[in-house]
Amino acid sequence: MALLAPYNDSMKLGSGFNSFTQELCLDGAVTREDTGKLTDDAPEVEQLPVQISQQVTYKTSIIDKVSDVFDTLNINAAFTIKFGKGNVEGGADFLNVSKIKNADLTFMVSCKVINQITMDQTLTRFSPIQGLKPADFPRVYGDSFISGFQEGGEFTAIISVRAKDRSQANTMKADTSVSFTLEKPAKEESGTGGDVDLSIHKIKRDILTENETTISVAWTGGGQHLKNPEDDWTFDTMRAVALKFPDAVAKCPMKTNAVLTKYTSLKSFHTLSVQFNPLSYENARVYTAALRDAFLDYQNIAKSLSVLALDVNAGTHKLIARGDKVEKNFAKETLKASNPNLLQNFLNETQAESMEKTVNDKSNAPPEETAKEIEEPVPVSVPPPEEGGGVGDPDEPTSTSSDVTPEEDGSAAILAAEDPPKAVNPLVIDKPYPPTIYGLESARMQCRFMMNRIISEVDKVANYPEIATDETRPLPYMSPFLFNLLLPTACPQVSQPIV
């Protein structure tokens, strides 16, 4: 399977590249065998014929997560976390993450077209740097180099709809799903086809005008005349543009992706650089995707807190404490959810309780049969409860960390210079935030701490990919779903009548 990375203007053939973070590395990492010089441009190719064989991928779907959009755009999770953007071209980010997360329904229409792939097969000579330390190789060279470019075009359009009347959210969601996916009836087959078409058109128009709608469109290649400048972007317009997009790309293609090749596929790399060992990130994708989901959740929470603070400061909303009471051992259970070792103790404890119930149910059975059917439960090691919960104002939420050290939970090892850094203890908030403006500012600060921890974890995975497969490594952040349970809520401020 070929490795691809979204194209940007700074890419050149032979440049080093980190496929995990999608960052450019050393220029001229690989050169041509005949000249040994840097390759700035792609080799000349013949002019494309009038009739072009294309590879087209068209998709219309309902998306549930923002990460589905990033996957469609081929944006890695590490790039999204480190740079907080949904594109690599350097332009404005066309995605509104908070709108997609808060929407009741989000549609995506995408069309990818590949006209041709230009490869430089003469890039075979690896250029080592004398005196470079093996530990610096991933930072300087990355894990691959740019060996070609993919030409064609990409069109992506997203419609996010949120019902203004929250009581009608489910009805609106059902109507939108039907109207946006129903095929247009043929008038020849049904005499009422025109009436049905008008009815569907009215439903679509009402959905876009009577609800909170966010439309995002971006394309590469295809030229400027995809639609009439006077027409608005609607679902029908997006679908019509996507259907004719391959013909437009055939006339006006652009570079869309860079083709990456691993250093290990070069014979010269094994000959000239025996001491270097490029990193492999195949097993880090799943872990980094989980980090991205948590990062986007905290990013959305931080934006919501900022908007809420403005509303409270303007006097349009007032804060109220959450009606749900937090459990007494909330911090302890949250630590279990962040630390795999403590979570395993929780699972063992649950299994032990189930086993004890089985023993009680079969207490009337003969001793011989009971001994055969029931095994001795696994010993459970439960960490001692925390005392005090924190220091400072008892009304303010405090953060706590796990007291279980690597030596105690069995994950300690003899650390060498090449071993990955130890995991930081999970940051856990143990009390609800007070319904005040100070409580909101405290929550925003903790969101920033959580996102910084996630960014730091991605940097560690970039240098030590084996971290992603360590089943004993605790998460450095608190679950955003549990964090959201501690935030105050708001209601509109009722204005007092003037007497």
C-alpha cells in the first residue's frame, strides 16, 4: 500500500518526510544515482491526451465524528493535534469543529479524482550526514522521502444542521436524512413526480433556512466554473458539482498528494547507514486517533466555556450548579479509567464479586462438585483511598494524580538511554466546578493543561512509537466525558420588568 501525504507548495522530490506527524524534514535526503545532486523538480512527462483515464471516488455520507472528515482529507491525527488545523496547504481551515460536534446531523459530499501519478525512479541514493547521532535520525530525516506526486483534484463539502427548537431535533434529523438521500422521482414513471419533487425541495429549503446551518466547501483542481457564482451552496448544488467534478479536473488538474517511500526500501540506505534505524508508526495509529478524539473534545469544551463566560459577563445567562451529584469516590474511579493497571484491578474486583455470588448460589451443592466447578478467585489489589483530596479552597475543584508508581504496579523496567520516557500521572479533577465566573476560568485553564498533556504525549510517540502498544501506560489526561460532568450549566437570564 502506497503512503500518501497531502500536498503543499514546500514539498520537493527527495526531501525527507515524517509520515506520522506529516512534517517535512531534511531537503535532499535522497538524490539521483547518476548526478548525486538535489532534485528540485519532477521529471518532464508527456502532455496528457484529450481522453484521460481517471480514478474517481465519489461518496455521500452522514458523518458521526469530526475524525471522519480528517480521515477523508488524509490528515493524520498527530498533525491535527500538533498544529490544530484541518489542512496542510497553509490557508484558512475550512472546518468548524465545534459546529460539527454540536450539530444534530452532518452530511459530507466528497469526490477524489486521480489523473496520473508522477514518480522519479532515479531517486535511489541516500545522502547520510557524517556524525549524525542515531537518536537524531527521526527528527532530521523522518521515516520516508518524497518520491513522486499525485495529480488530480479533490472536492469536499460539509453541511451541519442543528435544530433551533431543541424539542424538534429528532423530527428535523429524520426529515433531513430522508430529503437529502431520497432520489428524485421520474415524471415518466409517476404522474405525481413533479409534486413530490416540489415537496422535497420545500423540505430542503425549510431545513436550511429555519435551522442553524453551517456549510463548508473546499476543492483543489477543477478550475473556477464549478457552479454559477449567483447560486448558493446547497445539498443539491454540492452533489451536482461533485458529479461533474471529474470532467473539470481532466481540464484543470493540480497536485493533490505526495507519494512517500520508506528509506528501508533503498539498497543504498542499508549500505551507507548501518547505524540508522528508521521508526515504524504502523502500530501507533489507533492510539494517536484516541488522543485526537480527546484533544478535539477538550478543544470544543474550551470554546464552549469561552462563549459561556461572555454570555455570563454580558448578563444574558446565569450559571447554575449541575443537578447530578458527583459520586463520593469520583476521583478514585476516574483514576482507574485513566490507568490500565488500576482498571485491571477494578475488573478483577468485579470478577471476584461475581465469583463470590456464584459460590453462594451453589453453597448447597456437594463439596466435591463445588470444588470442581468453582475456581479460586484471583487476588485483588485495591489501592488505598486518597486522603484530603487536595489543598486550597475546599469549594474549588482540585486535581489529583495516581499514587501508584511503576514499581508498585509491576510496569517498572531497567531504564536505558534508549528507553521511552516514563508516563506522567493522570491529571484528575476531584470536585465539581462552582457556578461562578471564577469556576469557568478554572475549567478553561484545566482544559489547556489537558490539551498540553496530549500534545506532549504525541511528541513522545513520534520519538518512541512503542509507547502506543504499551498496555500498562496510563493516559496523561482525564477523560473529557468525565470532565464534562463537573462543569456548571447555564440558563437564560430572565430580565426584570421595569416598574
